[in-house]
Amino acid sequence: MYQISTRPQSQPECLSSRERQILFDIAEVALPAGQFFPAANGATVRRIEALLAKLPGHLLSAYKALLVALESYSLLTRRRRYGQLSPQARLAVLDAWLRAGVARRLSIRALLAPLKFAHFDDPSFHRAIGCVYEFERPRSEAKPRYMRERVHGPDDVEDGMEIEADVVVIGSGAGGAVVAKELAELGHAVVILEEGPYFNRSDFSGRSFDMQRKMYRNGGATFSIGNVGIPIPLGRAVGGTTTINSGTCFRTPERVLSKWRNELGLSEFTESYMDRYYSRVEKIIGVEEARAEYLGGAARVIARGCDRLGYKHRPLRRNAPDCDGKGVCCFGCPTEAKRSTNVSYVPLALKAGAELFHSAEVVEITTDGARATGVVARVGRDLPERSSTLAAPGPGRASRTLRVRARVVVVACGTLVTPILLAKNGLGRGSGELGRNLSIHPAAAGIGVFDERIAGYNGIPQGYSIEEFHDEGLLFEGASAPLEISMAAIPMVGPPLIELAEAWDRVAMFGFMVEDSSRGRIRLVRGRPVITYVLNDADVALVKRGVEILSEVFFAAGATRVYTPVNGFLAIDNHADLDRLRRHSLHARDIDLTAFHPLGTARMGRSPRYAVVDPSHESHEVKNLYIVDGSSVPSSLAVNPQVTIMALATRAAERIDARLARTQ
């Protein structure tokens, strides 16, 4: 039996001794020793308890319930506690749950993921495969005066403080930062309010769990429910999701703009009309093709496979002109090579005179009935996640109230937060479309195992693409992830999992996303935000085709095995296995998906009957209230949306400037 007598005094205790024992009994068989990776042990259990102690209370309670559920299952089906079973029987129970119905399958994966993360988040494992565990943090650099004087944290705000501005912008991501910079440079008094903290370059260690916990909304645990659960990671920091994205930059295809013109009356949106806005954005954030020397081994084998199959492929365009391939784009760029808005548009806005308040959550949008007049925010030192708009309600730390009176209010909180903020304030609901029309670009990834060194972690995580099938609604892009995150996500346990982990320097990861025709919704249910999304049959078929194409490319490149995100077809060893998958009737519940591009929940359109904002991004119902983020994008884009959101925000700033000039 696992002994806890060596527990350090500083070790947090959030589990009972019985729960701790169940965890050890699971870890012992799920994570055995490999050729050079050690087996899980008591230290692993102590690490996972330290991780669990940092979870919000409702998530910790859910995790403890999963431990009890596994123990109860063992008692009911085997007449013994889980730890009393033989190692082979314990492993068999885990394998059975991983291949069971969707509820049990997702439950055991939720139980195993933190355990695997804690085990593989070890510098010795990273050294063994030749991967950097943590980057040396640079010394704090002297900042320009405007960065020192115009960035305000909780200590700079007195309770009840009131300020006035021409424009208050809620959010500092792809929409808000751009509007703020453009309007400040036009001479307007601009205040930016950002719910998340302000991180400097010296804060970016590259460590996945630490940075995800600090910089992602809900620690990365935002997800939709429906016929398949889909994680939708969102940034919560100055820079919004641009700070934690992969930096991929596409313009919206003409066929998508054509739909906007024909279906939503947005007649001016043509490629030629949008060109000047795109060009302005691309110049500011330094968009250029990823450099060959930093593309990494995954790009090499994908290019080889595509050449053999005759598919179009190329490096991606990114907003990281000085990238040196450190591979941690999604956890804050440690060199600031990626020109996310926290290092591009926000500093430019501050230089032009804007003021930034971080750790400031807007709770009220004030109006005089017909017009927006300002906002009220709670300012606290890194407001706890449980108090934020997309988190479960609960007590928070003491915060201070800040009121901003403004002639124009710009809401740029992001696709999943903006409609909730508006709904809580009784705004934007006239069309009945607020929170609806949610598209997310469902995404999946595959892994190819090779007999050559790939070292995909030493390069740009998302630097290469397969463009052959884009017109069909499939866009293939690189999808590298750190060892510990990848192992946590893969539905395997025991020796096969360790074998794959020890071969991690010989695997290539690649992904794809779907131009979805499925739609979802975010709304308040008993005061809590709930995201629902049902993947339709057409999109299921697209995902299936994407898996088949990616598997073919891997095999053409020389892969000896391919791991897919399809339940029942986890490992494919040859074309016969792939043919079996082709003949299989796939359901949404059989696929592991993620999504990174939520759009459309306060969409733009000419008529207030089917849109929340007009073609200028102004609310159809409330004057001087503008929505400028992914929520106002009219539809699924078929490409990564950040540059389009920025281009639309540049255009929106022109409209807001004209409104301010008329109301002097």
C-alpha cells in the first residue's frame, strides 16, 4: 500500500488518504516504467495533488467524484476495491473504460489526464528525448515612459474611482487593442479595460501547466456540450487569445465574403475593399511566411508525403517575423517574436495616449436608455477565475469599483464572453440572435510515428499547411504540443503509452480544422453560462475525411504507425486498417475534437431582424455601443480568424471616429 509518511510539510492536502490511495493504485498500472522513463510513484501522486489543489472548487469536487466512481465500479463488478485487484485486472478496468460508451470514456480520460500530466511534466523526461523543459527568463527590461505611466493595476485604483474618456474599450485582444490603437492615434481619449492580468516577457517560462493556469480562461477548461464535448481554449490576459495562439495569419477567402454579401446584406465586403485594412494590419504585426529553418521535422515529413501524393502544401504566414522556433507559442512567446497585441497594438495605443487598466472585469454597461454612456468595472489583483464572466459564480477577493464615463463603448471581450456580458445587462437581445450562430472550426489532430528523428517540439508548432483540400472545407495545419499535454490527451495507458512517450522524438503531429456548417449557442442557464454545439452529419463526414487524408499523408511520408482521434481506430498500422476506417460509420461521439476559433454570437448584418450589430459594428438597438471582436464576425471563416478580426476592427475604428466627429 502507498505510504504518505514522506509528505513534505508544505505539500497541500486536498485529497483524503483513501482518495490518495486510489490515485496511487491507478498510477502504478497506468504509468509503468519504460526503457528510460521511470514508473509513477508516490512522488507522482504528490505532484498531482499539488496540481489539484490549484483547481477551482467545483472542478476538484468533480475529480474526487470520479475517483469514487471508479472504486464503486470495481466493487460492483469485481467484488473488490480497485486497489485489491491484481495489476493486470486494474489495467484491464482502465482499458475497458477507455473503450466504453461516451460517458464512461470521457470520465476516465478526465480522471487520467491530470495524473499523466503530473507524471510527464518532469525535466528528466524532457532531457531524455532532447527537449527543452523550461526557458531561461530574460531580465526585466526598462520600459518606455508611456508603458510605465499608462498601465494601471489594482493598486492604482481607489474604490469608487471615476474617469472620463471619449471611448472605453472592453478587452485587449484582436478586436479591442486594434480599435484602441487606431482611435488613440486619431487623437481620441481611450481607456482599455482588460479582465486578465498583464504579463511581461519575463513571465513566460514556456511551462505548459503554469502558463495555461495563469493565462487561459478557466485554466483552459472552457468547453461546449452537445453530441460531443469540445474544449475551446481562450486567453485571459492583456492581449487576449492573441497572446496564446499559434500566430497563423490568413485573409478571409472570397467565397466566404460572397456569403456575407448575399445572405447578410453586407454588400461592401469584397477582397478589393478589404485589402487596405488587411495590408495595414499585416504591416503592423509583421506577417510573413514562416522561415524554413524553423519549420521543424513535422513539416519535413508532411511535405514529403504531400509531394508523393501530389497535394499542394506550403509554409504558413505568421505574425512572428523574428521567430526562432522555440515551440511555445501557445504559452506566451518568451522572445516576443510573435507580435500578439500585448506587444504590438497595446503598446502603440499607450504610446498614442490610451490608458490601460488590467485585472478589471466589467460588470455593467451603463446607458441613458437609447445610448451607451460608460461602464462599471471591478478591479482586483488578478481577479479569481471563479468570479469571471465564463466561470461558475462564487465569492471572490475584495475588489474595487471603477466607473468610466464615455461617449462610445466598445465591447471586445471575445465571442464567448461578449454575449454573456450583453445579456446580463439586458442589451442586444432584440433580434433574438445574441449568443446564437456560434461557429468554432472543429479541429482534430493525428500523430505519425517514424523511424527517423522528427523532434517536432524544436520548431514552430503551427508553421506548415496542406492547402489541397481547402475549397472542400478542410485546412490542414501543424499541431505540435508539449509531451505532457500530448500524453494527457492520448486515450492510452500502460506499456503502449510509455512506448509512445519514449519515441516522442520520432513522432510528427499535424492537425486540421473544418469549415463548419454546424452551429452552437452560448446563453445563461440559471445564471451560469452554458455553451452548446451539435456537430451535424456533414461536419462529421468532413472530420472523417480529414483523418483519412492525414493518415494517407503520414503513410506516404514513411510512417510506421498513425494514431488517430477516432475511438476504435486509435492506432492504424497499414492501409488495410485505414480502409476499415473508411468503411466505418462514424458518429460525433466517436471523435476527439478541439476548437480554437469561436465566432458569430453577436453577428453583423444589415437588418436588426437577424443581426445584433449593423455593418459599422454598432448595436442595432443602442447607439454608441459597438461590438468589435470575433462575436461580430458574420460566419465561419474557413481560416484562422485573428487577421480578419483585426482588419474589421481597423475598419470599425474609422466608423467610430466618424461618429465621434459628428457628436462633438
